[in-house]
Amino acid sequence: MDPQPTTPADLRPCAHCGRDVPQRAGAGRPFRYCRDNDGACQRASRNSRMRHRNAPGLPGQVARTWEVVDRLDQVVETLTEALHAELSPAGVQRQLAQARADAAAEVAAAHTARDEAREAAETAAADTARARQETRAALASADAAHHRAEQADARAAAAQEQADQALTAADTARRDSAAAQALRVQAERDRDAARHELRTLRAERDTARQLAADLTVDRDAARVDAARHAADAQRAVADATAARQETRQAHADAAAARADATAAADQARQAEAAAQ
């Protein structure tokens, strides 16, 4: 099939350079710029408007108006593409397929829910029978539990009695502990007193030992002094004996001298008498 020739209605001049721009068939936003130069015309037109948008007077207003037009064109293009995607035959077919798939899923879910309801009913019947059996077992368990509760009460009473006895024993133990504590304190005091007395006795023993040592030294010195004094006494006794002997000799010599003097006096008197 030969391609259809392009009609003037399928062409539109570029808003920047004026060249003819081929348009797509059907509904949609028309192409305002050349499409074969990677958007160069569109960028050049935008740059030109940006240069003139702050210009005073009509050029600035025109530039700002074209900027608004570009924004509206972008919005229109977005809406056109969305509507084309949703309202085109392919879009409608896709929506129908989605609706059929959703309906099939809902039908399958309904069948599944029905089967689950049947299974739930059967399970409920089985659960009811099992619940009846469990109720009978629970009643039997309740009777057994009541019996166990009575036994537990008896054990609790015995445990309470044991607890009371334990409390009494604990009180006694506390009193014994207090007495033991008092005895321990008294024992510690006695121990401290004994230690103090022991230290005192040790000090007295050391003092006595030192005194004994000093007395021993004094005794030895006294012995030496006594020996020296004894020797001195012996020498004094010897000296006294010699002195007594010398005194006796002196007395004897004196007596002899007196006798000689008497004899001499007698001779002198005799000589004097003879001389007369």
C-alpha cells in the first residue's frame, strides 16, 4: 500500500524558524517546533522569551504571554496523552481486560469464600462435637480440680502451720542471735581487756628483766667493790697491826727512856750529892 501524501493540513510552521513541521494524524497536541534538531528551536525560542520577558512595554508582555502559552501547551499535552491512553481503542481494550480480570478474580474469590464457608461449617460441626467432648472432660477435670483444691487447702493449712512454726523458730533464732551477739561483744571486750592486760604484763616483765639485768650489773659491781674494800680492809688490818706493834715498841722505848731518864736523874742527884 502506497503511503498517503502529506496534505497542507498535516503541516504547521515552526514557531521559531518558520519551517514546516509534520503533524501526527488524529487528535493530539500539535507540534509547534522542529522535531529533527533535538529541540534546538524550542530552546532558542525559550531563551529569546527569557531575554525579553523583563523588557518594558509590548515585547516583555508578549514574551511573558508566550511563556504562559508554553506552560498551557505542556498541560494540554499531558492531558491529551492521558486521554489518548485511556480513550483510545487500546486503552479501552486494556480497561476491559482489567475489568474482566477483576471480575474473574472476584468470581474466583467468591468460589473460594463459598468453599471456605463449607469447610468452616464442617469444621464448626466438628468443633461443636469436640467442644461437647471437651466440656465433658472439663467437667471431669473440674471435679478432679475441686478434689485437688480441697487437698491443696489441706496442704495450705499444713503449710500455714509450718510457716507459723517457722516464724516462731525465726523469732527464737533472732533472740538467740541477739544473745549470741551480746556474748560476742562481751567476748570481744574481754579479749581486748585480756590483750591490754597481756601487754601490761609483758611490759612489766620486760621492766623486771631490765631491773634484774641492772641489779645483776650492780651486784657484780658491788662484788668488785666488796672485794676491793676487803683487800683495803685487809691492808688496813695489817697496817693497824703494824701500827699497834710500832705503838707497843714506842711505849717500850718510852718506858726505857723514862727509866734511863730516872736513872740519869738519880745519878745526877747522887753526883750532886757527892759533890757537896
